Amino acid sequence: MHCHLDFLADAAGFARGAQLRGMGFFSATVTPAGFESARAVLADSPNVRVGVGLHPWWVHDGRCTFEDAERVAELVRETRFVGEVGLDFGKRCAHSKDAQLSAFTHIVKACAREGGKLLTIHAVRSADAVLDVLEKTRCLKNNQAIFHWYSDSNPALWRAIQAGCYFSVNPRMLQTKRGREYVKLIPRNRMLLETDLPPESDADFALDAWANCLREALDGLEEARGERLAEQLAENSALLLEG
């Protein structure tokens, strides 16, 4: 429920192989141009939903400007899937808070106006700020949001749960004590699997390695919570992807 198929050297071929194995994807993009390219490449892949995104790292380093946020807001009219969007107030990106907030707020307002969207959200040391934007725009009244790879505070986690948000979990989240404790708190009907793969552009990533990453995340979740979750997670994903 959060990956970057457009980073693959052969995204369409990968998606075809994955479909034969019953695998589906919410594939996030990091720029509006990336979305338009990925949408074309993956147009014949019924097992892939491509999100229109504007990653905060691209806003932070100037690769994307407010004009790109305006373009995302326009493209929101053409797709139900939005992301990767969000805020990153970690040490590396903290000094671009204002630019990030401006871009993210503009996109979220567009989602609130349109309704019926599914957002996958990046939030590093910024979950409360993300929730502030979602609440002030009333975005969650008519849209759904997924916190991807949640790593923020416990109070913000509870706030996001109470707001009705979903959470996608990858193996790296489960490698930390905090991550393992957090997945015990998330309601089972709000939990999703993710890979966040591949780690770099033009990757030649094996389908077996991708499937193993999902299996590792599932096994880690089941171990942390002491219960079987595969069927529930499949239902959660299908519910969101099919709308």
C-alpha cells in the first residue's frame, strides 16, 4: 500500500509479473511530472493504482516549487489516489517548513474540495502538523488518509487513530522497539502492508525480493501482535483500493 513502481527500470513488466502472483499496489509518485509519466506507463496494469504526489524532500531541496503543488491540485481532479505527499521536519529538512506547509496545505485543500480521495502521507517529526492541516481543511470528512511508515510520537499516533487514519507498515518500522509497540496500538482494521521499494531510481528489483519484503512485514506484524492478520490486511487493502 506504499511503493514506487515508477522507480523501476521496467515498471510495466514488473506489474505484469506481480499480477500473475496476485499482488497489487498503491504506487506513490514524488512529483506531478512523475505521476503523469507513471500513469501512462502503467495504464494497462489493472493491479496498480498510481498516486499523484509531491514529496516534501523535493520541495525542501528546490526540485519542486509551489507551481508543482498547483499542478498536483489540478491532477487531483483526475485520480482518486494522492501521494506521496506530506511534511518532513527532521533535521535535514526542518528549515523548509514554510515551503512544505504551503505546498501540502494547497494539495490537501484540493482533496477536501473534491472528496473521495485516498492519500498516502509522509510524516517525519511532523505528524501533528499533518493532522492540523487535515483537520483545518476538513479533509478527513470526505477523504481517507494513510500514514506511511509511522515513526512520530505516541500522542500523535492516538490522535491519528481517533481521526480515522490508516497506517502502512514495512519491515524497517518493525526493526525498532517503538515501531513494534506502535503496531500493537493500531486497530487491526486500519493496518496495511507496504514495502516503500525500490530504494532508488531505475532499479532492477526482483519480484521475489519484493514478495519477501511483504512477507517479512506480515510475519513481523503477526509476531508483534500475537495474532493472524493476513486475511484482515487483504480486506483492508481491497476496501481502500476499490473505494
